[in-house]
Amino acid sequence: MKFRPPNPVRLFFGPIFQMEMRTSGRRTSTYVFRFLFAAVVTFFFALFLFGSSQQFDAQGSVVARLQQLQGLAPELALTVLWTQYVGLLLLAPIITGSALCEERRQRTLPALLTTPMTSWEIVLNKLSGRLTQTLILAAISVPVMLGARLLGGLSAEGVLAAVLLTFISLIQMASLSLLLSAGSTRATTAASSAFVLFLFFNFVPALAFATYNEWIAPKLGWSPIGVQFLFQSSLPISFGAVLIEHFVGDSTGLTPMNVYGWSALYGVCVTLLAILAAGLQLRRTMRQDPEGIQMRKKLRKRRRRSRGTPDAECVSADLAEAHEQSRASRMVGDHPVLWRELRQKTFPRRGMFIAAVLGTIALLALLYSNVGLNDETTHYVTIVTGVLLLLAQAVFATTGTIPNEREARTLEVLLTTPLAPGSIILGKLVGAIRRLWFAPAVVLVHLAIAIATGHVHWAILVLLPLAVLPASFMILCTGLLAGVWFRKAISAGIANLALPVGLYAFLPFLLVLSTNIFYSWSDSYIEKALTVLSVVNPLAMAAVSINGTLTFTWRDANTLSDLEFSLPAFDELSFGSYAMFLLVAGVVQVGVGIAAMAIAAKWLPLREGRPQ
């Protein structure tokens, strides 16, 4: 067979790329989302300018006004670039996680095998088609940032370096998501796993660097590793260093190549390896029969066990027949959706579960040995990270359940059965709740160790569930509502992501930003508003609960009456008062979740054209 050199145009901009661009270009939601993203960036820019113009009126000196303008641009750049970086990293796996899962679910992947396209052409076309939408969003802020240079105090190198690192981070996240999408059946699984892999590649080297310099090198007498390795091996850390050096003014003392050049090359290498692995995984998947993969694996294991017996083939055939009979005789009951959802695995493969457990044990062991339970950092890092992972899983756990049924054309079958729409919604919700056990289990193990050793008061076992579980329940329910309303899992995921980001990050940030600009606002009203936003924020309340239940700080907290908690508008709250705040906020969030479930159950048949 004659070797044909790869065509770059065909690799990145082939027929699948054209199909992806035409499909996304015909969706109204694409342009609505671009408009909203640009409107948010423009809103922040206008808010800064309006607030500074009010302050300029009170300044009598032209030099003072010029200095204030020069200090305005870096603050604007920090706000917009950080917000954009985090938001786009959350969007990238949602957009690309369903790229290959949809082909498998719609049974169009075998048809691609009959085309002249190779597996790498399919992967790169999918990557470029899905990623174009995200890169357009990342480029929206570039004109605003370069226009802000007219105010002074903003370097073009800092803006371009930040945009470069943002682009590479997005491409890396998208390629990891595409790799996992090639072997997954659920887009939500691919998206969440891609986020974990991104954290692994960008923060495990930094953790190894800190462990070596702080623990291994001093004990063994070895020379420590230079700080430049910290920037070279992590895109987010390098991104933060660029912002600090160019927009805050604190120099790192390193060359631009060490600050962001090597990290960009590292990100490109990880991206290329992920694309190569995605092509191999897709090639392997395309060669297999999707209906018989699991059965062939089970029969292969049984043949290995029966090898050496006189009638190995007969035993394998009997086992296969018995397995089929057992599958056919299982009793489902009156709630088939609930029965099926309860049997969905949290980890698709046993190897992933073992890796997650061993990795968690290793990280906790490093944290306990290097920092110790006597340091509050250990408790903040462990608990807040667990809460953050739980919320991230809750965002995507239910958004794809209804769209996946719709794309597989099984939702119409469910609606023709005597099952009530509420039973379908409830089954999906209970199954999603069951799959979110890993992060709470890790936090519970840590709390058990901390309470048993006397470092944390047992009251946190009451306060932390009140702070976290109602918010997770609300996000799961709104994800079901988004899945009912939106046809695609991508749109549902983005819509459900907007709720926690807007409620827990955007509104508090906007309130604090407004108080710094409009000085005439009353402090008491601002503190009360921040209190309302804080009590519904599980991350903030988890931090407050940790701070109030630590027993090794400056005060002794032996009984419930010794515990004290602080909110923006209230100082030295007792355990009962603080628990009442959490209980009221939890009841409100659970009520919002139940209302979202009721609306989803009512809209489900209407959206499918089957009014009841």
C-alpha cells in the first residue's frame, strides 16, 4: 500500500469539522452565549470606567487622575482574565466531552469506519470543530484588554502571554476530554474525568516539587529544585505568575521563557500525547462490536479460569448460557428507571476506582506527614477540595440524563409506558445522588481521623452536611430541569453551570466590586447582602464551619457553647444560631430543588410532544 503524507487541511478542517461548524452555526444558542459572554466582559469594563469617573470628579489634580487611570487597567485585566480563564476551563470539557460519545450513542461511529478518514482525522476534526467555539469566546476579551492599554499601566506582553496560556490550557483540556470521550459512554463522565486529569497533569508536578524541597531534600541532604520548575510544569501556576508580574508589579526574577515559555511547551506536549492516545482509543473502539464487548470480556475470563479442564469449551458455553438466562430472568419491578439508574457505576472501570483510592490515600498521607493535623491548612485543603469536587460532579451528574435518553430514542418509549414523568425524573435524581459518594466519603474519612485525634469538634458532622447537601441537591434538580428544556447535553451543562458560578462567584464578586466603586452605599446593607449570599454558598459555609470547629486554635472548643462562628453581618454566633442560619438556607435550597423537579416532570411530556 502506497504511503500518503498527511494533509494538514484534511487533518484539521475536513468534512467532520465542516459538519460541526455548520451544526453549531445554525444554533441560536451559540450566538446568544457569545453575546452574553461579550456583554459580561463589556459590563465589567463599563463598571470600572463609570466608578472611576465618579472618583475623578472629586480629584482636583490632573496628575492624580492620570495615576488613577493607570491603576485602573491592571485591576480590570486581573478581573477579566482570571474570570475568563476559570470559566472557559469549565466550559471546554462540557463542549468536547460529548464529541465521540454522541457518535457511539447515535450508532454513527461504525459508519465512519467505512469512510477513507483515519481515526486521527476524526479526532482532530472533532477537536478543531468543538474547540473553535471556545477559542472565539477566549478571543472576545483581547480587544478589550488591548483597548485598556490606552489607560496606561498595561503591557502588551502580559496580555498576549495570558491569552497564549489560556488558549493552550483550553486545547489541553479539550484534548483530554476527547481522549476520555473516545472510551466513555456518558459525556458527563468524560467531562468530569477530563477535569481531574487536567488537575493531575498541572498540579501533581507542583506537589512533587513541594514535597521534594520541603521533605525529601532536607532529610537526604540533596540540593533543592529551583522555583522555575514550579512555573514550567503547570499552566495555571504560570498563568498566575504572568498576571502577578505584569499586572500587579511583583517581579518573579525569571526570564519570560521560564515564566510561561516552558509551561506552554509542556502543555503542547501533553496535548499531543492526548490526541495520539485518543486516536488509538478511537481506532480500537471502531474495530470492536459495541454490543458484544462486555460479553466477550466475561467469556474470556471464564475460559481462562476453565483452562486445563477436560471440557473447557463446554464449560464456557454452559457459563455463557447460564449468564444469558440470569440476565433474562432479573426482576425489574414497578420502577424500571430507578432500577437501572441505581446500577450505574460511579467509576466505569475497576482500575479507575483503584487508582482514585490509591491516589487519594497518597495525597492524604503526604498532607498529613508534611503539614500535619495541627495545621488548619490540612483541614481547609481536604474539606474544601472535597466540597468543590462534589459540586462539580453535581453540576454534570444530571444534565445529560434526559438528553441522552432523547438522543438514544428511548425517551419516547418511556413516555408510552404507564410510568409517570415524575417517576422518570425521580429515578434519574436518585441514581445521580448515588453516584456522588466518593468525594463525601473522602471528607468523612478525614473528619473521622481529625475528630478521633481531637483536632476538630464533632459538631462539624452536623454543620457540614447542612451547608453542602442542600446546595448539591438544588444543583442536581436544576440539572434535570436544564436537561428537560435543552435538547443537547452541552447546552444543559452550560446552563446548569451558570447557576453555581453566578450564585457563588459572580454575584458576591459583583457586590464587592460595586462597594469598592460606589462608596456612598451603606456598609450595613452590604454586609447583610453578603451574609445572604454566603449562607447559600457551600464553599464559604464549609470554610466558616471548619474555622469554628477547630480545637487546636487560640481558643479551646470542648463543648457546643464554646463554639463561635462569624458571618459578614454577625460576629461570635453560637452553634445554635449558626445552625439555624444553615437550616433556613438549606430549606430554601431544597425548596428550589423540589420546585425544579416538579417543573421538569410537568415539562417532560410537553417538550416531547406528548401532553398529559
